[in-house]
Amino acid sequence: MKRLLMAACTAFGIGGAAFAGLSPGSASAATLDTVKQRGTLACGVSTGFAGFSVPDSRGEVRGLDADYCRAIAAAVLGDATKVRFVGLTAQNRFTALQSGEIDVLLRNSTQTFLRDASIGLNAGPVNFYDGQGFALRRDANVRDVKGLDGATVCVAQGTTHEVTLGDIARARNIRFQPVVFERVDTMQQAFFSGRCDAMTQDASALAGAIATVAPNAADYMVLPETISKEPLGPFTRNGDDAWSNIVAWVHYGLVEAEEAGITAANADEMARGQNPVAQRLLGTSGEFGSRLGLSNDWMLKAIKAVGNYGELFERNVGQGSALKLPRGLNGLWNAGGLMYAVPFR
């Protein structure tokens, strides 16, 4: 645990230096120009969500959100390693983006009406469909949310989970006793030490906490019932459509690559092939990159760096990960899911 905490501090610059080395640009500046001039992408992520952004034993930030940061860096700068990961809490994540201290926010952030319409930010495409759930000990013998009536519930401050917990209590006439924490890692430690009867977060985050933080994962479970829709995705600043378009189209490109069977391993071969969809996506035809101010092989570089959406999912949160989450709603549209790429044509 001590090694992991030290790695987290190194990876994210925690301890008063989270933004050290950055050259925050004006929120009204052209972000693409700022990123190119700086030579690195300042990407806001969580300080430790298993499967989404967490440092490994070598201090390398791993996870689905982290790989999106790398894909954007590869597309814009031609190098997936040119990322400065900035660890943010739920309280300071949007402020960091508004102020220009980060270029894009990829931090398990739910897209809502108020976040899209009232804080000067633009919600990009959904890259993970989730729902708020509850984790608890298996020996609590609770099988649904109603069985948590009267329970103490650990919840993170400044999140949609805090609001939804109150909504569901009123709607279903259930009494919860919220125990609110400023930091997610503190909340998880408190729950696993027995401070609360249950813990509420996105179901994926709960599965990750049980897999990586719980003293004995077999002692805990996530209730199958969820109480909300939690569409997660990137945020950018309003007023910079060119940059928001790049962030959006990197996502669509990763999904389109999966639909077309383009992988990190075969991307070069597919670029030389005769498939017109692959040719446009990978820069062989169409001048698609130049329309965004990028090189025409922007998506070829992104896919070679991180793989297609399916590869990202399986490696970070799917069957190849500790979380082992099913694709579910995050499957492709033609396989029963909701992932659908706007066509590259």
C-alpha cells in the first residue's frame, strides 16, 4: 500500500505540486495551439479509480481514462507519452478545466444538464455508460436497495452520487444516514474499515474498489440494482469548438476502429488495404486530419498507441482486468450495446 501511495504521488504530482511544470493557458486561448506549443497534453484524471486512472507499481497511470488521454496526445502530438496526468478531486476537477490548468477532463465525470448548461464546459461523447450502485459486506444479507433502509452510507462530496442518494431516499421513502468524505480514497478506506454499512459510487468504481482496495474482496459485493444513469465522458471548455471536436472525434475514431476490425496490431496493414472506411479513418484518403488541424494519420497514431475502444475496455475494465466487467451497454450498437460512432465520411 505504501508503495502504491508513493507511486500515486509521483504519477499525479500530489502534495502541493499537482500543477507544477504546467503553463496554464487562458481559458479563451485556442487549446490546440497551446498544447502544440507546450508539447504535452495536460489531462485531468482521478487520483486513483481502479480501471480508469490509477498508478501501477512503476508509477505509470493506467486505466480507460488514462488511455483516452494517451490517444488524444498521440492524435495531436504524434506521441502517446506526451501527457501530463493531473490528479483531481471531485471538488476541483471542473475549476481546473475552467481556469485552463488542464486541457481536457477525463475523470469519471457524469454528464448532466446543469454541468453542460451552467458551468461553461462542453460535455463530449459518452465513453462509458454506468449507474450508481451500492457496495456492502456479503454477510449483511441485503439483496436490494430497500434493504438498506436506516443504513449509514459512505458517499463522496461534490458528486452526483450525493445528490442522487438524497433523491432516491425521498422517492422511495428510505432513510439513509450519509457519511460524506472529501476524497474518494479516504471514503473507500473508511468503508472497508467498517465505518459505514454501505458505500455508493458508480458501479464500476465500486467493483474496482473491491478488487483493489478491500482487505478481502470475497467478503464484499455490489448490489445488482442501480439507482441512476451515469453517462461518463470527457469535458472541454465552451468556446473552443476546434478542440472539443478533436476530443470528440478521437472517441468516435476508437469506436469506429472496433466496428471496422482495426486493432493496434493490424492498423498499419489496414491503412494499406482497400477498405474505404479504414482508409478514411487511418489517413490513406480523405484529408480528414487536416480538417481538424492535425496530420492525416492522427487516428492511425492513436489506435496504434492504445488500440480500439474494445481493446481499451477489455484491458482496463473488462475480462482482461481485475474488474472483469461485462460490456453491457458499453458494447457496440450492433452487438446490443450503445456504443455508436458517427460515420467518418
